[in-house]
Amino acid sequence: MKQYALLRLLIACFFLYIAWPSIHGEVVQMASVFWAGWLAFFLLVVGSNLATLFKMTKPPVMEQERGRQHLYEKN
């Protein structure tokens, strides 16, 4: 489902927009480590959702469309 991947990308970009002013203002080393970890996680989220959006990987199990029904199910 492309709309879920797109929605997650938009939410991640919104969080980056909110956090960007705080990233540049930190001078304490512990805060710098936190923001570096946060940016690394942001890149992972964006990369995985772009891969799903461009169909480079399978979407998560919950978002996969049902293909066939089981043989044992009766209608």
C-alpha cells in the first residue's frame, strides 16, 4: 500500500521539521550524541519507506494484500 509508506514519510519529515531548530543549538556532547542517533533513525525510516514505495522490498505483512484463500476455508 503506497499510501501508508507515503504517510510515514510525511510524518518523518514533519518530525524533522519540528526538531531541526533544536539540532543546531546543542553544544553538550550528550545532546549531540542523541541528535546523531535521532538523525540515523530518521534516515533508516526514510530509506525503508522509500524502498517500500519504489517496490524494492515487500511491504510489511499487515499491508500486504491477500492473494489466495486457504483451501480448507468454505464460503
